[in-house]
Amino acid sequence: MKLQCDVEVVNRMLPTFGMKSRGKGTRAVLSIGKHLDKTTQRSNIYLMICTAKDRAGSKYKADSNSLKNFLSAARLADTGSDTSSLPLSTLTPVRARDVEQPKKKLTIVSKKDYPLTSNFPHSLEQLQVSYCKLSRVDMRMLSLKALRKLDLSNNHIKKLPATIGDLGCLSELILHNNHLEAFSEALCLSTLQRTLQHLDLSQNRLQKLPAQFCQLRELVNLKLDENALLCLPFHIGRLSKLRFLSAAHNQLAVLPGDFRKLSLENLDLFGNPFIQPNPLDHKMQLTFPLPLQELASRAVANLRIPYGPHLIPAHLCRDLEIAKTCDCGRICISFYIKTAVSMNLHQVSHTVVLVDDMGGTDAPVEQHFCSLSCYSEFLDNSLQRGTR
């Protein structure tokens, strides 16, 4: 959208220096359009003023809500509506707060500074509220649609509302040192799938994470230290962008088999009660012959047949989501043989914090087998390697 007009750009700082504006407009083209921000790779709306001396134009970032009202009035004027009927206010000097730079960052680290009667500035992109003894997430925070970083560390929050997932720009969520006991499936399936890159859940009371946690595929940095986690998400290997993982001082006995698929820069699993793996120690969950449901589920997974709750019951969908892969490459669902093998963590991470006081960097990883023959072949190979 372009408008040819006389434009005067006034620097409101001129009176401070004892200077006056020229007081005369310049013929220019006023444009409204999108411009790609090379830093964030997002398109934002700008006003651009081009003159004969500056044909490339000067850009001014515009608030989308204010522009809607501005364009609505311009459209009515363009149609030739009677000016007396136009919903326009009388031109008056603006207030100081109208020309202030929108506030993008706010830090509150004391309960006495926490706003009780006023709202948070709608333009906030970074908000930290710590040491305020919050027992829940304030709903006013969830209306901040431009929010990119939310830091609620060092509070008493027990539960996260699913509406956090409505923050469409949120890339960093810090919940360090709270009282969280769960991270809900709804959050994992929200818009956080596309935006969340940094998640800090350290020093909480988590015992497990949902299988859907691995839908947060934009995660780069994940902190889970000092919880009570008994296991990591089964398909953690799907977090292909994850580079920094810390889960020290939990209750992890063994790592999921999918852990092998990770490609990390830094890994910290210190202080977990890992078992000593022995291929002869196994859990057999097989029946002969296999149930029809298991055979059908394996066929769906192995042949990559599309499925969903609109085609099969929801509980079968959940079973297929945690399907295991055998050494032979085939899939097993609920019937398998499981054991643990040792893996050097340097296979998945460039830098590894020692897992114990003895200086070890090995940890046990689950391994599943779809049949007795596959497990027997694995044992034969293990024994042969042991006798060399």
C-alpha cells in the first residue's frame, strides 16, 4: 500500500538541544508493508518513507493493532465518507507514554515489586518473575502474545496451565526450582512444538515425562537436573536439534534405546544410580504364538501404514507411538525381550560430564528384541566378543 503525500519527520529530541524542525514537508511516498528481519527470520510490518533524496527509504516498525485502526480510518476517508461521520478523534499533542519505546523486557525479583492491579506491558518479549512465591502461573502473563522468553524460576509453581502453549512466539521457558510434578501432554502438542528451543525444568519434582514430550522437536537446550526422574522419554532420539542435555542427580537406572540417535554438544548425567548391564539379565515379555493384536500392530509399524484415532482406537495409537525397534530392524510393540548394554556416551556427545566419581563415561542403554532368535543371535555375538 502506497500513499503519495507531503511528509515531515520530526525528531522530538530537537527542543532538548535548542533546535527547531524545518517546519516544512517533503514530497514523499508513504508505504506500508512487510520486511524480513534477518536476525529473527520473521516478517514484520513497517512504515517506509521514500523521498527524492532517499529512494531506498527509511523504515519504521509499526504495531499491527494500531495500523488496523489507522487503515480503517484511511479506508473510510478514501471512499468519500462525510468527514463529520468518520470515527476520528480531534488532533491533539500526544502524551509522553504514547511516544516512548515499547517496553520489551521486564524483570521482577521481589514480591513487593509484583504488579497486583496493573497489567504487564503487552509489548513484552522477555519476562522474568523470580523469588515471588508464585503458586501458579498468572493468567495475565498468558496474554503477552509477543513473549519470547518466560522465566518463572525460584517460585512455588505446582502445575502449568495448558494455555502456556498459546504463546505463539515462546522460544525459552525457564521453570528452575519450582514444585512441578508433571509436564502435560497438552503442552507437548501445543504450538510449543514449533517454537520452544530452551526448556529448564531443573530442581522440580518430576518423576516422568510424557511420551509426547518428544514432539517438542525444536528443542536445543534441555535441563532436567535434580528431579526424581525414573526414565527419560522413550523416543528422545526424535529431538534431532537437541545439543545440550543435562539430567544429573535423578533416579535413572538405564537410558532408552532411542538415546543412541542423539547428536549432542554437551551431556551431563552425573549422579544417577545406573545399573551394571549384563546381556544375560533380561526381561522376557513374549508369548507363543504372538497375539493377533501384536501381529497386526507390528504389520502397521513395519509397513508404515498411516494410522490415527479416526481409524483405530486411541489406546492402540498410544501403543504404536512407543514401538520398539529390534536389532534386526523390525518393530515390536508390547511383546519383546529386553536387556541392557553398555554404551560410551562419547558416541552421542562431543563433551561428556563423568557419570560417577570413578571417572566413567559409560551408561546402560536398553535394547529390545522382537523374537527369541534375535536375542539368541545377540547373545552369541556378545559371547564371541567376550572371548576375543
